[in-house]
Amino acid sequence: MATIAWARPRAFAQWNRRLALTYTTQVRRASTTGEPFRLAIIGSGPAGFYTAYRFMKNNEQAKVDMYESLPVPYGLVRFGVAPDHAEVKNCREKFEEVASSPNFTFIGNVTVGASSNHPDSATVPLSSILRHYHAVVFSYGSSEDRKLGIPGEDLKGIFSAREFVGWYNGLPEYADLNPDLSMGFQDDTLIIGNGNVAMDVARILLKTPAELAKTDIAAHALDALSRSKIHNIRIIGRRGPIQAAFTTKELRALYKLPDVEVRPHHLTDLTPHHHESSKPLPPPIKRRMELLGKGKSLATQDPSRNYPSVTFDFCLAPLHFDTQDPEYSTQNTPGPPSPPGWVSSATFGRTVLHPKNQHPDPVESDDNKQHHGLYDPHAIAHLPPTPKNSPSQPTTFSNPSVTNPPPSPSFLI
Ligand SMILES: Cc1cc2nc3c(=O)[nH]c(=O)nc-3n(C[C@H](O)[C@H](O)[C@H](O)COP(=O)(O)OP(=O)(O)OC[C@H]3O[C@@H](n4cnc5c(N)ncnc54)[C@H](O)[C@@H]3O)c2cc1C
């Protein structure tokens, strides 16, 4: 989303009015002095380019300068959207059309304001920019991770999606991330969060090197993924399957991966509120639930083969990450020692959805704190089914905590 400099009023309506007034005054002032209106846009993602497109369409004489920290434009369209989703990146054609205008200048490798993470980027203070333009649009996206704020988050082997996605898409600042995907993970890679980015990451981790080679994935990532030993992925969400942020289309893309199984989910255990609700589910959600419940087994294809798999877990929130590195942790769990500073397990607590706003609240239970130990691959299956409570009486699981991961260093996102 783009915001325009000038006003910071209290009420949104007031903000909009003032913005429109300021904009009109500035355009009028520029046109009466005969000079072209000069607009600076900070950030060259879709928000910046679509703003430039609309602005230049309505102001043919205007000059637009677009500042970008990176040497190349298009923001997360280039460095976020998955490399095997070429069709999503088609918007670049529109952006190229904008960039081909003689009234448009792209100024790459220049960070406006704060100093940049990018080693080659020059920094220009905002005050210098403001002197030279009639208006400045800020469309710099989101350039920092949102932390979980739980113990152990900084252990080795835990990556934010921003880092990991930037790494496989060739973002210069993560070129050296070097996630070791070949450490012989015994079981799970955890992906925490179940939106479209989670689905992208799971797909990229499970695609074969031959499939990845057809995409515009970064060469260093293709090389590392070709040697990957990742086998089973668990995608974990704080809310239930009905509220999951991924779409049926994204789910189907996982089912379509040849030689990958999708573990069926026993949805009845997790949807008590909806079982008791008389309201039918909207058709897209119903389709997604049916697909999740069905799963995909390849046992008939080759019963002797241990196929890679994806498992979905719902209503689980991470509580802490642990290590068996004796130098490091206060929360060491028993088991073989981890390499220095590496994560060895993650502990989750059950959540229940608030009946009104579907917000995932942690279950209030001492068990949340008590139940953690080494990873038991059957732990989730052994959880007791959710009692069929009324929506206004959220329930507590008797064994609410699931401790995940392998005794070997694990890889979590
Ligand atoms: C992994 C992933 C997958 C996605 N997949 C899809 C998808 O399939 N379909 C879809 O529609 N959306 C997808 N999105 C979302 C989409 O990419 C974003 O919504 C969109 O890119 C946001 O656009 P933006 O212009 O606001 O920000 P960005 O695209 O982030 O662009 C901001 C730009 O500003 C630059 N910048 C930052 N600070 C400064 C500064 N101080 N000075 C100069 N430049 C600066 C940054 O380098 C960046 O290039 C995905 C996002 C991610 C992370």
C-alpha cells in the first residue's frame, strides 16, 4: 500500500480530505508556474508502480522519479512471489510499460531515509528528496520480520520466511543464508503459519530439481535444494482448518506434486464450533475441507517406498524453541546434544478459537507448560478429540502440548 507524505491527521476521513486538498493545491501550483509536477516514489514494488501508472495517466506532463534500495525494480514481485508462479509475475509487463515513458526515471541502489541492508546502496536523507519534489509517495513495503517473541527464536536452524524466500529468489542480502538442507533430518521440517507463503515454501522444498530447474529460482538455491534431504513437512496454523489462510488452489498445487503424499486430516477433531453450527460452510471452504480430509496416499503406487509428505496441523501455537546445546539453553530437553546453538525441538500449545472473532486464544492450562519432551511422531494423532462444547465454552485439552522435532538439527520457518 502506498502512502503520500504531508499529512498525519487524527481521523482517517480528515486525512483523506487534507491529502486530496494538498495534492490538488500542489498540482495547481506546478501548472501555474509552468514547471512540470514532480513526484518521487520511494520503493519500486507493485504499490509504487501502480501509483506511477495511475498518476502518469492522469498527468501527462508530470515527471516521476522512483527510488529503490535494490539495484533492480519490482520488489516482492521479483523477490517474494514463488519462482514457479510465473503467471503472477506477469504484472511486470505493465511495470515495464510505465518504465518506458520518457517522464519516468528509475533510480536504483538508493535508499531513502534509514541506512540500508544492501551493501552497495547509497543513502539519501528524506529532507533532500522533499526539497526537489511537489509530492513524495512512500511505497516501501514491509522490510522487517515480525518476530514471534518466544524463547529460542534466534537459534540456528530457524529462518523467517522473508529470509528463506529471499534466498531462493536471489535477493542479494540473503544470498549467503546457506540453509543446510542436507543434514539428514529424520522427520519434520516445520512451517509455522499456513498462508500462501507457507504453501509456496512447502512446494519449493518438495519439488524435484528437474521441476525447479524450469523456474527462475536462484542458481545457489537450486544447487542446495538438489541436495536436500527434507522429507516430511508439517504446516502448522494457530487457527483451525476453516480459518486457514491458504486457498483450495494452493492446496491442490501440493496434491499435484508427483511422489508426494498429503496426510489426511481428521477435521472433526478440530471443528467443534462448526459442527454445532447450523450454518453451512461457504462452498470454497467446504471444498478445501473435503480436500484436506481426503489426503493423498501413494501406497498403491509403491507400498515399499517411503514417500515425502506434507501434514497439516491446526490450532497449535508455538511456545518455545529448545536446544540441547548445553552452552545455550535454559530449557534443555533430554536427548542427544545438538550442534552449538542449533534448535532441537519446538513446543506447541493448543489454542481454541474465540467463538465470536475466531481469534486463536491459547488454552489456559498448566499442561501447556508441563508437556514437553522429545518428538513423538504420533503425538498429534494421539491427542484426544475436542469435546463437542458449545461455542461459548471453549475447552481444554488434557494433553494440549505437542513437542515437535527431531533429535537432529531441524529446520523451521
Ligand atoms: C513469499 C511471497 C509470496 C507472495 N506471493 C504472492 C502471489 O502469489 N500473488 C500476489 O498477489 N501477491 C503475492 N505476494 C504479496 C505481494 O508480493 C505483496 O503484496 C506486494 O509485493 C506488496 O507490494 P509493495 O509495493 O507494497 O511492496 P514491495 O513489493 O515489498 O516493494 C517495496 C520496495 O521498496 C523498496 N524499499 C524499501 N525501503 C526503501 C527505502 N527506504 N528506499 C528505497 N526503496 C525502499 C524495497 O526494496 C522494495 O523493492 C507474496 C509475498 C510474498 C512475501
